[in-house]
Amino acid sequence: MIDILRIRWNQFLEEARQKSLQVAFKKAVAKCLMTDRIVVPVYNNLSELKQPKAEASSSLEFLVIDQANVAAVAGMMKTKSRRLKLLHNTKAGYYAYAVVADGEIIGDIWCVTPKTAKTVPMHHDLPWLGIDCAGNEAYMFDMYVVPDSRGKVTASHLLGSALSHLKEAGFVRVYGFYEKDNLPALWTHRLFGYSELGKRRSFRLLFYKKTEPIASNA
């Protein structure tokens, strides 16, 4: 709990420095109090993995981060909140796929599998999303790209490399989710051939959250 509070406090400070105190406050409140939002659980059958036409990305390095190398690479994170998250998540058995440019991590996405998880459920999102992850399936979450690299090749290179890594490791399906009004996330998932599960209406208050299924035409 203390680790999570430290992460959120540093996220607040970083947002205030980058934008404004008002924007940071509104974003912090939105994270703690979310009502009547639609989330879309999705899955990708890796045997049918779609890989979009690759753009020039020779300057980008793909990296897998886990407990074995986290101490060595934590300093490559550009913000303190992401460094703290890196240390916190690897303790829980999560690992990260990352994209590196000029010695800095400019994008990352987290992953957990039944083999690596140290908690039950293996991630708190799964019962919230109505997902049951089998032994040869994985869950990916919390993709982040630094602001000055958004809208470029970074996100597609990161997600494509992560999915290929999972497929090569023998996983048959990977789950995730996005919020319905997040259009960049929607198109990124469609680009890589994700399919939607039933949409869910989400409610959150501080650390309590729940979802409920909604009609497919919502």
C-alpha cells in the first residue's frame, strides 16, 4: 500500500511540473473516483497474431525486465514514478517489456503469467474484468509511452515485440483491456488483431473497484 501511495504521489508531482497543478489534481481525482466508465476486455489469439507492416525502428532496442535485471535498468526510467513502479511490480512477479532509445526507456508494458505471479489472483484486474487466465495464457497491462514519443513508432514496436515474445515462449492467448473512450488504445489493439470480450461498466472509489457486464450495444 505504501509503495502504491508513493507511486501516485510522484505521478501527481510529475503531472504538475509537466502541465499544471490544476491538471494534476483533476487527473488524481479521476484515478480515485471513477463512475459509469466503460471498459473493454480484449484478447489476442497468438496463433493468429497480426503483425502490422514494420516502420523504421532500428534505433529502438527491445528489453525484458524482471527481478534478475531490475536493479541494473531502473535508472533508465525517465521518471521517478515509473522507477518506483518498476521496483514494486517486479516484487509481485510481474515483468515488463520495454523499448529503449539512447539509453533511456521510452515505453513499457507490464505482463504477468500463472508461472511468474506471486499473488492470488495473479493480478487484481482479472476478476474485475471477468477474465480467468489459464496456464498457457498471459495478461498485459499498463502500457506507457513517454509524451515526446507518442504518436510515433514506439507503441506499435513495443506491443508487437511483446506479443511476438509471448508467442515464441509458447503462450497461446494474451488478455488486456482499454477504456471505451481511449481511441488510440482502440486502434492499436485492432491493428494487432485483438478481439473484444463483453464490455463492462466500471466503478471506482479509492482502492475499491468493480465492474458489471453491460449490453453489447452500449
